Amino acid sequence: MDETITSFLMLVALGTTVGVVLGGISLFFAVVLWKNIEEVPEESDADSEQTS
């Protein structure tokens, strides 16, 4: 019985660790992409104003 609980807790700990790491990586890339997406319209607006 103790081995079953220990194995279960190890699986929970491993799953939590993987979830936190992948969540952090996803958040990092989401922030980087969001900043790039916000910058693109500003640059295209500046280009269109210069060409006008």
C-alpha cells in the first residue's frame, strides 16, 4: 500500500513539475510573440505615412 501511494505521489510531482516548466515556456513565447505582433502594425503605419 505504501509503495502505491509513493508511486502516485511521484507521478503527481512529476506531472506538476512538467506542467509548470511547459507553462513557463509557453508564457515566455506568448509574451515574446505578443510584443512582436504589437510592433508590426506600428512599423507598417510608419512606413505608410512615410510613403504618403
